[in-house]
Amino acid sequence: QVHLQQWGAGLLKPSETLSLTCAVYGGSFSGYYWSWIRQPPGKGLEWFGEINHSGSTNYNPSLKSRVTMSIDTSNNQFSLMLSSVTAADTAVYYCARGRYQGDYFDSWGQGTLVTVSS
Amino acid sequence: DVVMTQTPLSLSVTPGQPASISCKSSQSLLHIDGKTYLYWYLQKPGQPPQLLIYEVSNRFSGVPDRFSGSGSGTEFTLKISRVEAEDVGVYYCMQSIQLRTFGQGTKVEIK
């Protein structure tokens, strides 16, 4: 049974860079696509993008200029960086797994609340 | 962008009664491979979303058979045949034919 555990700084100031990491326990790591999704308080879900084991990425164009995803196959981890954050980036951030590019998400991390405030 | 529009945005249901949620996409979700890339998720309070239905009508592993999905092209429906207390939460449709976008969510509560 796969388990996704995520962590990162929960409080940022405007203009700083958000950094989150998701570790994958159990199951295969290299055979999947790994995504980040966020949910502003009381609002809906927004997909950031996905990365596979070879580092191939597919980003949401609306966020692409500020997003960097990376992967560490030796530790079964993947990461999200979002630059120049503003209050609008305050949200719960989730990592999630898909079997292939464009697939549904069958496993999710527990979520990390990131608050941007001066 | 593919825009997903759900109706209604909220639903209050008596236990044991049926419920239905509609999801419309701004373009067809039918791919040339023959699959339709429409999914349904339920987000229970304080939890990440959980997959209910994939490719319009296929129940994910462990999902009770009171949940069913239907539709084609740009119009889709999630039905709960008999709502139970554990079904409360926010239901989202999602498309993946072009990147991923979600509907606004439909909040289901028990009367």
C-alpha cells in the first residue's frame, strides 16, 4: 500500500519561495507520474503539474513561470518550488500519484497548509 | 483551458434518498483513443480527495455500488442511489484530456 508523506515550510512572506517535498513509501516509484495540487481555503482544486522518474515535467501554463518540480529517485521523493509567492498562494498543497501522464490520482498526501503573510 | 461546471453547488439530502450531481465540460472529453477522461472525487472534511469514479462510469477499488457515473462528450452525472451519512463532503469532477481541471465542487450534506 503506497503512502505519500509531505512536508515543507508552512509560513512564508510575500516574494519568498515555497518549497515542499513528498516522500513515497511502498509500491513502485519509477513507474508513476507525481503531481502537485493546491486548494485555497474554502475553495476548489488547482493542478500544478506532474513529473515522472526521468524528470520529464508537464506544468499548468497558468503557473508555469513560477513553478519548478524536481525528483530524487534515490530517496523516492519529489519536490515543488513556487517562486515569488503572494497571499493568493495561500492554500493546502497536496502531492498525488498517477499511473501515467494524464491519469487520475489514486493516492494523495495528507496536505500541507502554506500561508503567505507579511 | 477546459472549464468544468458543476451543478448544483450544494445539496441537502435525506438519508436513504438518491442524489445527483451534474458536470459539464467546455469541450468534449472523448479522446481519439476511445476513452473519455472524466473522473469523480469525494473530499471528506479534513481529508484529501478520494477517487470514486474513473473514465465516466468505472467505480474505483472499494467504492460502494451506490455510486454510479454516466454521460458522454461534455455532459456527465454522478448518482448516489441511497445517500448515507458517510457520503457527506464535497464532490468534484475532473478532466484530464487537456492537463487537469476540476469543477467548482458540490457540497453534499445530510438533512
